[in-house]
Amino acid sequence: MKKHRFIAVMLALLLTLVIAHSALAMSSTNYKIEWILAGNASSGGVVTSTNYAARVTIGQNATGNVTGPTYRGTLGYWHVIFSQTYLPIILR
């Protein structure tokens, strides 16, 4: 019984690692998400794809919201500070 449980846990761990690996670097013709975005621009600069561009620095000191006609995003490690808190969530 312990052997079956060990095999099941190992398979679950392997599946989790495979799924996590595929999420680390996603891309298409219109966007590309790198694991370490700032690493592409050395110590800073502009990272671009077909339809998007972002200015990055080591440490992500530029944080905040970005918007466009078809997208909205939040940049930086501390992006949660800039997100809105809705009243119904607080009242629960």
C-alpha cells in the first residue's frame, strides 16, 4: 500500500512540475511572457513583442497600472498596492 501511495505522490509531483514549466515561458504571435522579464533588458531598457512594450529595470521600481484599448495590466512587485479594493469584499 505504501508503494502505491509513493508512486501516486511522485506522479502528482511530476505532473505539477510539467504544468509549472509550461507556464513559465508562454508566447504567441501577439505576446510573450518571460520567466525573468528584466533579464532580457540587462539592467534596464525596453522589452517588446509584436503588440506590446514595457520599460523594465532591475528591482522593478516602476510600478503601477497600464492600460490600452484592448488590455489592462499592473506592473512591478508591489502592484497590489495600486489595485482597487471593493467594499463587498471588506464587508464579508
